[in-house]
Amino acid sequence: MGHMWAYDVAKHIAAAREWTCRPQGFGSDQARLLVEAEERWLGVTTMSGDLVHLHAGHILKGVPTDPVTETSAQPSDMESLLGEVDLLWQTLDRDRG
């Protein structure tokens, strides 16, 4: 699979997770999903080849925090990618205490 735009990867993640938020694009290689219902955000940065960097944090009083956790995944393997998102969310659960 060729290079995917970060916005498109974020859009696929949101659809798969049934989130109603739309990605915010920051150029072709970065996007962010503000999952306000869960008070969390997910950032997507596309790298060369078939690799994306995922980073996540909380939303406090409507403002995204600095990233709390991060990982990498391949967007061509959506099942694995969504598994990594689940792991990020678990880390955020633990961070909240």
C-alpha cells in the first residue's frame, strides 16, 4: 500500500470506532481527532512507507493536553491499528487514576 494521508487514516479510525468527530488536518502528514465524548484526543502522523505514529492525550476543560502516550502502527492493517488505539486508550484510563 502506498503512502496514506494522515487525515484519511484518522477518518478510517473514527469510522471504525463509530466516533462522530471529524479529523482536523495539519498538512498532509498530521491529523487529530478530538473525541470530546470521551474527553480524549488522538493524533496521527504519517511516516514514510506504511507506518503511522499515533499519540493520545486527554481533553481538560475543552483543551487538549500534551500527549500522554504514543505508539506506531501500519495503516494497511486496520485491525492491528485499532488494537493500538485500544492500548492508547487503556494507558489514558490508567493515567486518569
